[in-house]
Amino acid sequence: MTKSLILMRHLKSEIDAASGSDHDRALSERGRADAKTIRDALLARCPPPQTVLCSTAKRTRETLAGIGDLFPGAEIIFTDTIYEASADTLMRATSMIGDAAACAMIIGHNPGIFDFAWTLARRSEISGNPAFVKFPTGAVAAFALPIDSWTEIGTGRGSIIAAFTPKSLVKA
């Protein structure tokens, strides 16, 4: 069996929040505008997730709101675990995903979400892929994983289904 995992960095956010808390930073005007571009690309290039793990930060929640109508009926899990998570923490967080989900998505933050994409990717597939040069806001990397259970996820097991950024989509 194969499962799919979509990793996404939140869309472009404001530099500061009125509260002064990084957790409270909202999407910027550009981030809100990029939501439709990313939404359309997700619809065209990725399977729909049955489960979405999303950081509790305001910018990730707003990112999900901008694209989330693509996932009617998906289980949405907001968790502090994703906020400022390392690649190892994100890998462990996949245990929150029920095995009935054939596809899941994680909406998180750099550097952890980018490091997790690197961890999952087969090195032979990364070369020349613009999403793996750096993982800017709004970047998406989707993987097919040869697993039956989310507990089997591991380093180098992901075959890239799609990888794109808002800028790469505008150029296309």
C-alpha cells in the first residue's frame, strides 16, 4: 500500500504581530493573495488529505483557512507540537494520523518543515528541484510513501509527487 504526505510551509506572514508574539503573526496581503495560487496547485497536483495536522500559530491557521475548502470532511488537528518543531518531532507527529487516512498534510514552519521534507525525500529526486533549494513561505512538497501504517514513515522513503512554491507557479 502507498500513503501520501503533503508538507506545506505557511503562506507569507507579517513581520510582527501587535501582541509582539511570533505565535500571533497573521498572513500578509501577499500571503492571502498566494492562497488561491497554492490552492489551485494542490487541487491539480496532490491527492486530497483525509487528515491535516496544523500548527496552532495564527499564520498556519490562516493558511489552512485559505486552502482548506479543498478538504471537506478532513479531520483537522491543531497542535502546538508542529510549532517550531524539528524534523524528528514532525516525524513523530505523524503518529497522530490514523491509518485509515491514505493522505495527510502537515502545515508548519521552517526550519523544521523543510528539514522534514529533506528527511523524507530520496536524494536522487531532489537535484534541480526549486522547492528543495530553499523552502520559502507557501512551499509545498508532496510524497508517496510505501507504507501501510503512518508508524512506518522513515528517512529517504518518500518519492516526490509534487513540489512547488508560489513563485514557481507564477512563472509556470
